[in-house]
Amino acid sequence: MGAILLALVIGGTIVVAGAVQAWARVMAQRSAGSGAEVEMLRREVDMLRADLEVAGALGERVAEMEERLDFAERLLAQRDAPRLGQGEQ
């Protein structure tokens, strides 16, 4: 009786282990996605990278314009500074 019970436990364990492995394979295939889905995601990532490059270039242009504006403001302040000093006397 003990040998039969042991054989049933071992056999059941083997069947369950096989089922778990099959389930794991199915889940891995699902998470990998289909070829079309993967390709679509790759294209979307490429588009986002291109948008990020454009945003970076725009950020550089904004920084350059801020520097130019600051320079122009300093020039105007220097030009107007003598007049302000004369008016206070």
C-alpha cells in the first residue's frame, strides 16, 4: 500500500510540474507579444526618441534666446543708467 501511495505522489508531482512548466511557457509567450505588437512598439519608441531630440533642440534655442534677452536687457540698463542718475540730482 505504501509503495502505491508513493508512486501516486511521485506521479502526481510529475504531472503538476509538467503543467506548471507548460503554463510558464504560455505566460512567457504572452508577455513577449506578437511580432506585430513588438514592431509597433519599436516604431512608437523611435517616434518618441525623435520627439525628444526635437524637444532638446528647442530647449537649446530657448536657452540661447534667454541669453540674448538678458544681454539686451543689460545693454538697455547700461544705456539708461546715466539718465536715471542725472534725474535724481
